[in-house]
Amino acid sequence: MHAVRTFLATGIVAQVAMVAALAATIGLSPAGWVVGVACAAVMNAALIRGVRRYRTNRLGPADWVTLARATLAVGVAALVADSFGEPAHVTTLVTLSAVALALDAVDGWVARRSETTSKLGAQFDGEVDAFLIVVLSVYVARSTGAWVLAIGLARYAFFAAGWIWPWMRAPLPPRYWRKVVAATQGVVLTVAAADVVPPALAKAAILGALALLCESFGRDTWWLWSHRHAAQRAAPAAAGRVRTSTAVALTIVALLFVWVALVAPDHPARLTPSTFLRLPLEGIAVLALALALPAKGRRVLAWVVGPVLGLLVIVKVLDMGVYATFDRPFDPVADWRYTGIGIETLRDSVGSRDADLVVAGAAMLIVAVLVLTTLAVLRLTRVAAAHRRWSLRAITALGAVWVLCWAFGAQLVSGVPFASASAATLAVDEVRAVRAGIKDRELFAGELQRDRFRDTPSDQLLTGLRGKDVIVAFVESYGVVGLQDSVVSPHVDAALADGAQRLEAAGFHARSAFLTSPTFGGASWLAHSTLHSGVWVNRQWRYDQLVASDRFTLSQAFKRAGWRTVDDVPANNRDWPQRAFYGYDKVYDQRNLGYLGPTFAYAPMPDQYVLLALQRLELAKRDRRPVFAEVDMVSSHAPWTRIPELIDWDDVGNGSVFNSMPVDQVSTGALWSDHDQVRAAYGRSVEYSLNALFSFVQRYGNDDLVLVVLGDHQPSTIVTGLHPELSHDVPISVIAHDPAVLDQIAGWGWEDGLRPSPQAPVWPMNAFRDRFLTAFDTQPAGR
């Protein structure tokens, strides 16, 4: 037995040493380290179980050869994991794989020559083969297609089928062809990984190998089916072993599930393998409490902790989703109200059927998480109580390790403390967020009441813009990334440079800067209301409070001063309840703009048509009052899969011309799977919106036209990427034909032109209302 212990100890040491050697020579990322060490641990745990099952007292020379192959396979697994974040070390990976495959022919020969063949040796050899094949299939699948994973998963799928159909667990007769097929899979995958043959030939070889694999497993399945009656007579003894194995597997799965639920991050930028290399204090505390309680109290504890842990998992998922979309955590008080808006936007973007499937899947996932966390906690507490002595020792040891690691700030991976209490911290943060939300309502109510322009008489409002048509154009998702990203900015910069020349030729000039938006990636109405009201509206509850108040807005200021006020919101298809708050005389939407053309992804109509409709319905009328209009330009709204082209204004008509016009279209799958492609598509969409606006001014602009052109927020992180601190800044430009208009904002320090430089002034968006009203000679009440 001492020899067996030496063999097992040598295995784990050799495999960890392999990972360390790779890290020291060619370098490994944290993912490579984690996967390599984890594979070594799992492989040796399985080997220990095999030793106990077969009651082996000695291991022969062939087993040492197989152990060497297992060590090489662990190194291959570490390199494959490393290749997901770093350039693949193809030469090393192929060399290790080739040596492991060559040794596959050696261990069997050694076993036969030394007469040391055994059931454990045969199973050990087969499992190493299967492990190496699945690792290689993962690597090759990245370049060839996910279907290659069928080669690696076939062995495990065959094993899993035995859990469902007992007759598939019967022993198979020896067959040399299986070894030939297994070796073929390894050789073909290694050659494909080496990338030394043409891709078409490699794919054909992989398909051939997969066909051989299907034939081999098919023949074995047919043999088992033919002998199923004999297998069923021998089932009782095997059933006990299966139940034991299943119980152990379920306990391990429950432990891993709870572990991941406790230490998983709530920010997508921190979702790395190293994040899970932590010891959760909450898990130790729950198990300790379970051991201290009687059976009934233990069940109550599990039924309380399980759903709470499930809710924390759901909150973490929501946090990651909201961070990825809006660059902030999920708001437990107000964000539930986005559900209906989100579903409606999803239906507009991908269609009702796909949206309904997504919603149904999300609901099922939520229920599954709550049920699975509860079942996992129930199982762990029950198993811990059933093995009380061992559980107490383990909890005491883990508790001591946690305290020491916490006291000394121990880290297995740089920047990730090993002693974790992140789940408890998140729960406390959620409670604080709820309390802060309730308190914020009172604070915001006070801000709404402090408004120095609310009572300004009409004759003292906007005197510097009398007789001008003023358009505030929000360009959807037009953020600073459009000016500074290396993939996006060439398109946008070209549009701005060309637009500046065209506008200057038409007698228009501009000054530009940046505003910091209260939102990111979506929820445009928060930015619109912030600009109009002069207060910071960064949460839905603030928006709800604002529109229920009598806060003075830019649109109300123009209306009080004598302008006709118009809102052009082409994405709306129903009555807008907030119209009364903003005080618009007229609201245009899908129902009254007269558009008869196709939709463009989210956008119900191209921006060019929206601007032309405003000209036709409002600006072209004779004997009218000056117009103040907010225009929402949504052609640059995600998902950027279908982008229109600018056409001659005389051809736009009712929009039906767009039915036959070519469009810049990208498939949804291709777009969202390629970061550079989605950024380029986003840039083209912004380019289109800006070109439509500049062309409109060039064609229909006159001496009395003034425009404020700005973005509402940055695009989502699919464009910007995930970073700890993402800019919320958006470009803004004031464009006018009359030089006196720009002279009145000379004190702002904004830069000439349409493209603000990185050194341009940056204002919070809520500062714009007061500065705009003041610059154009609006006098606060009581001055």
C-alpha cells in the first residue's frame, strides 16, 4: 500500500510541477494555472477512488507510463485554457500532445510484457485518453466550429447514458478497434491543432474521425442493447455502487454550486477564473450553524439560506447585466420597472417570437436558480450532519485558515484576497441601496423645489434667441467613444470633418464640448430629462418624481417665451404620459409621421425621414411662430444590424423608397460575436445620423436656425468594452448661422468646430439648462 501512496503523491506533484514548469518557461495566465491545477486535482481524486474501488495494493510499470501521459495531458489543458486570453503556445501544446499520444502505445505494451495488466490500469488508460481528446477538441473547436466538441464529449455522453439506462453500464468485451479509434481522434485533433494542413483538409479529417467514433460507440451501444437482459439480472449489485457514486457526485456538485454562488463576482470585468480561488466565510458559518442545530432547525436553516443565496445569485447576474448595459449596479428599488420597457425594446430589436423565448428562458432560469441553491444547501447540511466528526474538523481547519488569510491579506492570485466575505457584503450593500433609495426621494424632492427660473416672466426668457427656430437633436448612443476609439472614430471623424466643411459653406458655424450623461448604454429618457430640467436624473425613481413635479424645463421656457414647442419621438407608438410635464404643443411619433417604409433594426424609420417630416410638418409652414423642437435620432440605436443609406431629399417622399434601397446590414449573430465588427457597425450608424443632420441643415437651414446636437449616452459595453471606470461623456455642439448666437456662448470656453478634443470642457449634463438660459439672457425670477 505504501507503493500506491507513493504513486498517488508522485502524480499530483508531477502534474502541479508540469503547470509550474510551463508558467516558468513560456508563461501562463491565471486561467491556465487554475485549469491546470484543477485538472490535476480532479484526475488524482478519480485515481484515488479507482484504487479504493479495485482494492489495488500495487501498481505496475505500465501505470507509471500512463501517469506520465496524464501529466502531459494536464499541461495541455493548462495551455488550452491559457490560449483563451493569450496567444496560443502551439508548438508546446502540439509537442506535449504528440508525446502523450506516442506513450499511449507504450503503456499497453509494457503491461503485456510485464504481465501487470489490471482493470484499474485499463480504466486509467482510457480516462487519460478521453481527457486528452476532450481538451484537444476544445482547442480545435475555437477555429473549426463547436461541432468538434462532439468528439471530446462522446465518451462522457456514453458514460452519462448509463445513469439513465442501467443496461449501458454493463462491461463491454475487449475490442482492439476501440484503441485504434481513440488514437485516431488524438492524432487528427493534434494535427488540426498544429495548423500544418489546409483548413479544408483538416476539417475533412476531423469529420472522418468523428464518423469512426460514431461507428465505434454505435457498435458498443448495439452490443449492450442486445445483451441488456443479462445485464439486468446483474443489476442489483451494480445498482448499489451506482447509487453510492451518484451520491458522491451530487454532493460534489452541490458543494461546487454553493461555492460558486458565494464567491462569484457581480461585475463582468471581474468574472475571471482567479475570482473563484477564494474561501467563503459564509459557507463555513452556515455549515457550523447546521452542525449546532437539531435536525428540524437544520432543515429550517437550509430553507432560509437556500432561497436567500439564490436571490444573491440572481442579483449578481442582474448586476453584471446592468453593469454591462448601464455601467452601474442593479437598483433593487427602481430597476424592476425597466422590465416592461426592456421586453418591448427586445421585441422591437429581435422580433416578438425570439423575445418571448428569451423572457420564458429567463423566468425558468430564475426558478431553477432558487430551487437548485436550496437543494444544494439542504444536501450539504445533511451530509455534514451525517459525518459530524469529519465536518467539525474540516470547519475548524477552514475557519482557522480563513482568519489567518484575512489577517495577513493572503492572495493566491494578485489582487484577489483568499479570505472572502463577498456574499455577505453584497447582501449588506443591497439593503443599504434600498435605504439610500428611500432617503434619496426626500433629498431629490428638495432639489426639485429649488428652481430660480420657475417664475421668470415670459418677456425675460430667451431674449437672445427671439425669432430663431431651435432644434435640440439627441443622437442615440453618440458617446465620447465615437471620437476616441480607434475602430469607431475614423468613420465619425470623417463625418464631422465633412459636415463642418459643408456647414461652413452654407454659412453655419459650431462650438463643441462634452457633457457627462447621467446614464450609460440606455435609458435615454434620463438624459433627456436631465438636460431639460437642470437636475441630475440618474435613476428611474428620480425620473418618476421629476415628471410628477412642476420643475421648469427648457421646453416650458421656450413655450412661455412664445415658441411653438414640438417633440419628435419616432420610436413611440402610443400616447406619451409625460407630454404634459414637458408642455409640448405637439408630439410626433410612429402614428402621425406618415412613414410607409421598412424598419431598420430598432429604428422604426431612418433619421433622414424624421428630419424631413419635421421640415414638412412644422418648419416649412408660412406665417408661423418660431419652433422649438426636440428630435430623437434613433438610427444609431443598438443593435446596429441594419443601417440605412442617405439618399436625395427629393426622393424620400413617404419613406416607401427605402423598401428597395440597399442597406448596410450585418447578421445579429456575426455582429454581437465580433467586438471589432460591432464597434465598426456602431460607428457607421453614428456616421449616418450625423450625415443626415448635416445634410438637412445644408439643404433646409436658414439664417434663423439654431441647433443643439448631442449624444444621450455612451453605447453599451459591447462597444466600449468592460473597464473599471467608463466615461459617461457625450459630445455636444451648438450650430448657428447667425454669429450673434455663438457670440453669446463665447464665455463657455467651448472649442470651435463639431469635434471637441480631449481637452474640451466637460460639464455635468444637469448644468446645461441654467447656463443655456443665462447665456441667452434669461433673467432669474426676482433679479
